[in-house]
Amino acid sequence: MPTPLARRLQITLPIIQGPMTGADSPELAAAVSAAGGLGTLGCGMRSPAAMVEAAAAVRQRTGRPFGMNLFVQATPSPDPATVQAAMARLAPLYAELGLQPQQPAQWCEDFEAQFDALVALRPAVASFTFGILTAEQVHRLHAAGSLVMGTATTVAEAKAWQAVGADAVCASGAESGGHRGTFLGDFQSSQVSTMALVPLCVDALDIPVVAAGGIMDGRGVAAAQALGAQAVQMGTAFLVCPESAIAPVYRQALAQAQETDTRLTRVFSGRPARGIVNPMMDALAADEETVPHYPVQNALTGPLRRAAATQGRASHLSLWAGQGVPAARALPAAELVRTLESEWHAARQKLAAGL
């Protein structure tokens, strides 16, 4: 039987495709939604115009519900000396690709403009990471007909989202690939595993919990539900689908990675994120604590990472991936969803039989 959250979302399977900002695509989101899950557009780095375009592309492909995700962030005003020092550290890496580092025209998209676009687009689910909305912002989304889901890496963050009126919380375990969503407390103490975080959040909240981190197959879906989650959010599992927007060299790195090949780093973006270890991560490791905070470092390394993808240089890419990456299957998204459904039913039958 569908969970209450799945019924509310009008999805037949308790599977949400992770936003994966920069690696997602309308094709991927539409395929997951059409197959019975909930596809999601990662819009943290999309302009309002690009958000409109991406949402329209999903709606052209399917009439099923889908979600859109934003980073809750303020536009920074970094110290010029800090920026110059960061550019100097990156200069040798840029030189290896035949480029010169340049200060970007903007550090990030304007969140208020993105939020206005999101309200106007009225996705079935509006999800957020890196921070928290105000109660008034949540009310605006509810008035537009969107369910609001916040990302939490601790119970305190989950309670904060419930307090502002969120409809659900995504409990993101430390196994998750990509950026950590921590916004209360320090990152070190917030590295709580999925298996520990999910039941703690379930016990502490009156709203549904979505489990994320290390879930790669139907057994993981069943296990998360056994812990009390009403759905799962899967990123790395969908990252290798042909519909994702990652470069071929990124796909190759994912195909070769083992569970011990990832670690958390700030060197690419200025915010802790889990990815596959590569030469750029190692080269900047000694300066990890001094790189500018997100989004400044992310903007400074952006041209370098884009050039690396074009040149086929995995050595200079942020290869975001979760600890479950060896279990990723490079299947078309619809086929992966069908496979997950079959595995999920089989796992539930085994649990019911006590096997």
C-alpha cells in the first residue's frame, strides 16, 4: 500500500530522485515521474529563466508530479583579499588546463528571484537545502499548491523545518553524495549516518520523513521504510542513468569507484561535499580550511571544472558520489525505477516472512 506521503504526492512508488544540481536534467526528472516515482529538478544554480525552461521541458514529457529544489542562500560580499588569495591557489590548476582564473560576474543566483519563480511554477514538491525558509515563505508555497520538504542532517534541523510548517523532512545521512545540507551547528558533529538519523527523526517529528544516503536498491527502500521513513531520496543511484547531464569522464569515474574512494571535502565549492578522491582534491587538501565559503569557492572553480569536463580531465572535476557508488547501475531511468520496484517488493516479502 502507498504511504500517506506517496498518496499525497500522487506517486505509486516511495522513490524520489535526488536533485543533483548540475547533474540533473528534465529528461531524467520526467522519466522518473512517468515511471511512478518523483523526479526532481536541481535548481540551485539555475536562473529563474532557466527554471521556467526546465519545468516546461518536464511538463512537455509527462503530466505526472515532479519536484524542484533550491539552495537557501544569501548573495555574499567576500573580502577582496580572500578572493585574490583563493584565485592564486587555483592558478596552477587553471594553468594545467590552459586557462587563467577570473573573478566571475556573480557569485550565485539571487535566491529571492529564484523563490519567486518557484512559487509561480507551482511544482508538486518544493524542496530546499543549505538553509531553512521562513514560515511566511512556506505559506506562500502552500498557497501555490506545493508541498514543502526541507533537508536535515540532524534532529535539530528536522525539528526546525517542522516548526516553520514544512510538510516533510528529507533526513540526509553522512553517506550521501554531493553537498551536505547542514545549517545548524557545525559540519563535523552533523555527520550522522542514515540508519541512525532516520529513526531519530521519525520519533521526533509529526510529519513524514524521507530517507537519503547510501540507498541504492530496493532492499534499501524496504530498510528505510522499516526504520519509519515514508519514502527515500536517491541521488547516486540515478546519477549514472543515461538521462543525467554528467560528462562521459565523470561516468567513467563512477563506474570504477569503490565504497572507500569517496570523502568529504570543501576544496571544490567551499562547502563540505562527498565525492571521489582525485588529484585536484589532493592538491588543495592542505588549504581546505582556508578556502572561501560557498558559493564563492564554487564560483571560482566553476570555469575550471567545466573546462575539465570538456577536456575529459577527471583530475580536475568535482566527482560527487555517495558511499554506495559501486552499486550504481547504468540503466535508463524508467528501467531503474522498475528494477527498484521489483527489488522493493521482494525485500518486503522477505521481511514479512522473517527471512
